[in-house]
Amino acid sequence: MERYFDIIKKSYSGYWNYLKNELVNINHWDNYFYGLIAISLVVWGLEIIFPWRKNQSVFRKDFWLDTFYMFFNFFLLNLIILIALSNTVAHFFNDILSVVNLSISSFQLFDVDQLPKVLGLFIFFVVSDFVQWNTHRLLHRFEFLWNFHKVHHSVKEMGFAAHLRYHWMEPVVYKSILYIPLAIIGGFDAQDVAIVHFFNITIGHLNHANLGWDYGVLKYVFNNPKMHIWHHVKHLPKHVRYGVNYGLTLSLWDYIFKTNYIPHNGRDIELGFEGDENFPKDFLHQEMYPLKK
């Protein structure tokens, strides 16, 4: 037990030092803090220049709440919970396997370091996106998880920052499920993660932005604003009552598994979920809502 406390302590101090370095050192391309700011400003600029809903304010409803969520979830949440949790779970999982003289590397199918760089990145991207697509379906299918996911679906006007409005429990679920398949593949370094992460953030920001784009024929591959707005629609027909368009970065999975749904131009559809008029409007009460439920 003392070993796990030591892991948690080192995780906190290590991430705190990393975060301070990110704020001060802007000389490396994979700086997450300034990378997030740069992507956000670019996509926000596109919203302003090419607005789909022209009567929607530049500072839309809950703009500042979502901006706070964006920085809280992307940086402070890692400091408070995720880094320590991830490191502890990884060691705990290996400790369990060690009882039978195994380790996570015993299940490793191959090492992407042995593959060409581009192919390794592609495998990492596709596997992680597919696992997260399935995890997203679970968030809609089970009421316990849906109560956490409601925080994200409480958005009433779409904009880039809505992308990172979510309850802290969501990344715990995502990362826990994603850990094993990525560990089985193995060999990813920090730059691999940074490249894929920045690409996913960009697509996620665009999906939630006030933009009327679908990327033409690429809409069958990449998620897009015209598709994702239907994921946030308030009233769905009964045959898809658990949700549609679950894709995070790729729309491909929705078309393959028939969860795609774009009945018509969704520019002015009502967003939210049944009963959202009684859902908390501020950060603290939104965070507490699933726990009370």
C-alpha cells in the first residue's frame, strides 16, 4: 500500500513540474497548454468568419463556462485525478498479473516501434478512436454513466469550447477502458501521443463549432459539425433513443455499424436532453449532479 501512495505522490509532483514547464517553455511544438490555446483561437476565428447559425452570438450561451471547463478538464483535472490514477492503475494491473508470473507485456501483440513511423501512428489513432467510439456508446446506454455524460449534453448552443465540457468521471472511464488495448499494442512514445492528441482536439473543436461543414465525401470518414450536432439533438425518435453519431474523430464507425443519423439540415435543432431545464447551470452543481443521482 505504501508503494501505491509513493506512486501517487510522485505522479502529482511530476505532473505539477511538467505543468509549470509547459507554461514557461514555449519552445517545443508539442506544448499542450499553448497548443490548446492556438487550436481554440483558430477554430473560434473560423466560427466568427463562417458562422452557420448567423444569429448566434460570438460569446454564445455558456461560452465562459465552457472555456473554464476546457482548461479545467485539460490541465487541472490531470493534476487532481488522472495522472495519479493512470499510474496507480497501471502498477496495480501489473501487480495482479505478476501473481501468475505475467505482465502486460506478456499480452503484447506487437511493438509499433518496429513498424514505419507513419504506420505506427495510424494504428495508434485507429485503435484508440474505435475503443473510444465504443466507450461513448456505453456512456449513452447505461443510466449510471449517462448521468455523468449529461454534463456534456447540457450544452444548449454549440461552439468550439463545448468540446471539452464534460464531467471529470468521463476521462476516468475512457482511459481505464483504453489502457488495456493500447498496452497490448505497445511502443507508443510521447510524440506519438501528442501528434494524435492535437489532431483529435482539432477535429473535436470543429465538430462542436458553429460551422456548417461536412467535408464532402470525407464526411464518411471524419466526424463533422453537420453530423455531430445530431448527436446533441434533444428529441430523438424511439428507434435510436440511446443516441446516434457516436464518433469522436472518425465518423467511419457510425456508418459501418449503422449508428449514423442525419435526417435533414440540423442547423436550428434544439439541443440538450429530456428534462435538461432542471439540470444545474453552474460548474459545481453540474459536477455534483451525478453523485446525487
